[in-house]
Amino acid sequence: MARRSASRIPVRPPARTPDRREAPKAPRPSAGLRPYETFEATFLGHPEGTGGFLRVAGMPKGPGMDLLVDWRDAHGAIHGDRVVAEVSGEGWDGRLKARVLEIRGRGDTPLPGTLQKQPWGWRVVPLEPRLSQIISVPPTDLAEDGELVSVKLDPDPEAKQLHGTVVARLGKKTDLKIENKLTAALFNLRTAFPDAVMKELAPFPTVIPPEWIQGREDLRETLTCTVDPPTAKDFDDAISLEVLPRSEGGGWLLGVHIADVSHYVAEGGPLDEEARLRGTSVYFPDEAIPMIPDRLSGDLCSLREGVDRLTMTAWMTISPELEVVETRISESVIRSAKRLTYDEVKEASIDLSTRKRAELGEDLCALLDESLVLSRRLTEARLGRGAMNLDTEEAEFIFDAEGRPVDARRYPRHDAHRMIEEFMLLANETVAQFFTRKKIPTIYRIHDEPDPLKLEIFAEVARTFGLLKPKETPTPEHLNAMLDKIRGGPLEAMINTLLLRSLKRAEYSADNIGHAGLALQDYLHFTSPIRRYPDLVVHRLLRKVLRGERLPEGLHSHLAVLAKGASDAEQKATEAERENDKWKACLLMKGRVGQRFQGRIQGFSAKVAFITLDAPFVEVGVPLAALGGGFWIDEHRTKATGLRGSVVITIGDAVEVEITAVDEDLRRISAWVTEAKAQDAHGKAFTFVPTLAAPATLREGDFEKPKRRGTERGVRVRNEAPKGRPPKKAREAGGKAREAKPKPPKGSVRGAGKRKAR
């Protein structure tokens, strides 16, 4: 019987409703640091060179977790330095501030940069925008002037001039796919496998020997297939489905067959150590950095069509009421009958193409037809128990024959994608329940409850748009009904963005606290051991349990360490993939400066409106200054208001923009709005044409929150006037100053209204 929590999203309401004028304070680091308490941390530089942040050693990444450091308190620390610091106070937004006391050492990660020859010698200009210092290097034979290199900094933090040594040549800026090498270097991704790893792989046979199959459940005659994107190179999951006769109670027998990577990767060996350090595969639009070598990921462990492959199988007997009434897990061997793509499944079983159905055959089409029926019912049940139905849009880049990006579009999703997702979700839940019932430690995939204050802020915004009733709380049922109502409409982007902000990040843990987003009490990752290290660990534990082997002492503590490393690796891979997407977008748009495109507002920072173009599907930034009229952002960052409140532009509004600049170094595309759908102060829609629209280049500093007094989280507010009547001399001086001030010319933007106090 599946154990499911009925409603995991709703939380108790906050003690008080937040003031509309009051921005919620950023969360303090969970370490509980006190004033003047010293701690060890890593210094993270600021792109504009005005100080930086401190990431406390051992602390997880997250919004508000890093401490602010003013440039006067950095004491010479640069990006990546290991330092000792102390808490020095509290910032304007409630965030803790700190000062550097001692620099323990430089970061030991090689940095990418541009090698330049100068009259006085050689230097490297780092590509990392948070490291503004130039690095002096000795002459090298590894690269030439103007080429991209990897440089290792000298460890001496007391040196007045930053010195380093060139350790590798990365290539030229004009090289094809150079952005992939630079992304890997920026995020210190492991790209080459050590010799010890390749030696461990060498003895593996190309064909599975008979002795490996002995003792396994032989499923080679069972009809199985894989369903993946057309560009996939590794296939780690296959499915089978049998409709149970009504005489036996009906229902289905679902088999999810996962590549048995643990058979090849010996625990504690060089291959296992390399997989642990990588933690996950990293996927760029045109290239992948695998967690395990291609000999395994693309061959021996890949469930290729018509080839015998070792697997771990989760059998689930599902009742007509969609309850998993019986679970069985086995070591198995399969032979996939067909390698299918999502679009082929759509063509055969959704579009009902007679040509495609004849090509696939009656048996395989029957399997796909019944799989779609079951998956749709599982989706209904999942949403009914309170799981989130939040679809995020992803960009799919199109490349020419030479590998250069020529277009970007929304990645299409349909029921064939959801079919595989539902089966994988059910298998992950089933295996997690297997461990929970037996009280065996493992690595769970957890997702904590949303922050009550953030969820209430989201609900407040939703109420202003009429998506929630005045006293309606954001329960899973209400949220899913809201998401269905706005899907495909102009409000979808805004609501999705705000809802994602209110949710916490999923992560790995040895302690099971449930998965709020899926409304499940037990959940883990079992279905992708080729590309995720926690899945590989789960497979190893399953093998020990199935074979009756004794589990090691201190297993829970060991798994906690592995889970923390896997979560950090996943976060780093996600950041690298996003940065590479931005780089690809720059390469796509750099020849389109001056062209105009249609799009919608996706979000706001304190100084920038982010626009997602309809085609190509990329994001550009528009500085608010380019709108004219003194626009400012509300406390929830959902709308920009200007011209004394007479123009309101909201997330989701349609706009036309002109590309003004593309900066590959910062991975930023700048634009300015030529026309926007807006509302006046009374909510009436009209077309707004900025009067001070001028080509403006987006700067890194535009993405940061202002730090001046009289502002809260990027929201301009009027400074309160002093109480009482000013002295006579001050009144006379003020009057003369007002008389002497020249009036702005007619029709200018400055004359449109009184400027907001900064």
C-alpha cells in the first residue's frame, strides 16, 4: 500500500501578514552566528569590485546564506580566498555583515583567462567577473598571445601583485565549442578521466558473459523498450507493462528496468572515486560531461536496442484504484525490443499514425497505448494528493552542420514525456518505501516545506490578480487549480516565477523528511545511475539487501557525507548548465544587434527587466533607466511603475525590444523596450512607448540590489521629512535654491513629475 501524505504544501499561516510597504528580510545563515564571532569561510568577490560575500565553511548554498563584506572590510581578499572573518553587524535588509580578519590561502582551482603579452612581460586577464585583478605570469610555451589559458595562482596571499603559472591551453576565442571548455574551467568541472579509471575499465568484455547472467531474473523475452530524446546517447531506463486479467482483480504489472551500473563500478575503486567527485553528469546543449566514462555510459551500461544488458528491476503490481499492492525488486537481464523517442510515441499512440503503428508492430503499440492510459491516471492521482503541477519552460538550441547555434525554441512537452516521468516517479517512490519499511539507511531525495512567509507573500500577489479569494489559503488544490487556469496565458510566467521563489530547493539527505513538491513521504533517486551518484549508491544498497549481505557500521553517517557532496555537485552542475545556456544565447544573438523581437517580461531585479523573447527563445535584459520616467520596482518584484504611477508594467506583459549589445564575457544580452503593453493608474490597458529609450548596455552591477539608505529590497521609497517647522534661515535658503533652479524644457521626461527620493 502506497503511503502518501494528503497535503504537504499547506503550512500554518504566519503570525502576521507582511506590510505591503515592507520587504521581507533575507534569512540569516543557519549557523546561528553571533556578533563578533569568528569563523572560516570562502571569499566570493563582487563583479563591480565593491566588496563581496563570505560563504561559511560547511554551509549550504542558498538565498541569504552568504554574509556581506564591504570593500573596506575585505582587507585584500580576492575571489576564492580562504579566510578567517568575524560578524560585524547587520545590513540594510537584515542580512549579516562581516569583516575579513586573516587570509589563510588562495584558492587552488585553476582559473580560465586570456593570455596577453605586454612590454614588461606576460599577464592573464581572468574570465571570472568576480576576480578583477590582473594575474602576472612567467613566459610560457603552452600558448600564444591572445589565446585562452588556465592559470594556477601562487599560494602566497601576502604578495602585492597577483602571480600565477599557466598550466594549460584552452584554445582561441574563435574555436568551435570553446564556450564549453571555458564553462568547465569556470566551474572547475572534471572533464578528463585519470589513467587509473581507464585501466579499471580495460578488462570488461564487450559482450556480457554467461556467468554474469547466472542468478539473475531473465527478462530477455519480456517486451521492453526505452523512450528518450532523439539526441540521447545513453539509455538507463526501460519499461514493460502487462494488463492483469479481471479474474485476478485487474490492474497492471509495471516493470521499470534500470541499468545496473553498480555491477561495473566497484565500491572504493578509482572509477567509484571519480564518479563520487563528479557527482552527476553535466549536460550542455551540444555536449555532455559524463559522470562515468563513455565505455560504460554509452555502451556497456546503456540499454541499447537488441542487446543483452544487466539491470535492476522494480516490479509494481498496481490495482485498478492505482495503489501499489505488491512490490518486488530483482537483479535482472533484459534485451530492449525498441529504442523510441518521445515524438515517435506521440506519433504512434497519440496522433494514431497508421504508418507509424505498422512500423512499430501491434504488440509494442499495445504496450504504449496502455502505458499512456495508466500514466494519465497516475498523473490525476498525483495531483489529487497535492503534488505540484508546475511546468517550467526550457530552451532547446538548434545547431548548424558546423555546430554553431542558429536558433532557440521552447522544448516541446507532451504526454509521452509525462508517461515516462510518471513511471520513474512511481519507481523512485516504491524503492524508497522498500528502504523505509525495512528500516535500512539510504540516500533520500527530500524537499522541505515552503517558507510560510514567502508562501503568504505569493498568496497576497495572487489575490491582487483575482487568482485566490480574499480568505483563501494556498493549498495544493487551490494552487493546482490556479496553475491550470493560467496555463498558456499572460500570467503564467509571473505566477510560475513567484511560486518557484516560495519553494525550497530539493536536495539529497540521509534523513527522510519527505518530498513536499511531490506530496510524498518516501522518495529517492533510483532510475538514473549512469548520470547521478546517489542512484548508484541506492543500487549498491539494494544489491546488499537482496543478497543478504551485512551492511557496514556507521552507514548512516557515511551516507550523510555522500548526500552532502551529491547536493553540492548537483548545484554546481545546474549553475554551469545555466551559464552555458547564456553563452549559447550570446553566440546566437551577437549578429542580431539592432534587430527587434517580440517577447514577454519574465521578471525584475532592482534595476533590470528581464524579457524572454518568443523567437528565438532566449532571455535579454533591459535596464529600467532605458524606460525613462523614473520607473521603480515593487517589493515583490512583479511590476515596474513609472511616470508618477501612470504607467505600470507587469510580469507577463508583451513587449517589443531592440537588441543593443551582446557581452560574451559577462554572458549578457542587452536591449531596450520600443513598445510595451501596460496599464495606467486605474488598471486600463494601453500601449506604452518609452520617451527616454536609448541604447543601453546591461552591466553586471545592474543585477545587484541597491545599498543606499531609504530603500528596501530594491524598492524606492520616500525618505521621511523631519518633524516640526524648519528654522527661518533654512526656509529662506531653500526658497532661494528653488527659485534659482532652472525649469526643465517642455516635454522632457524629467518634467513629467516629481522624482522619487533615492
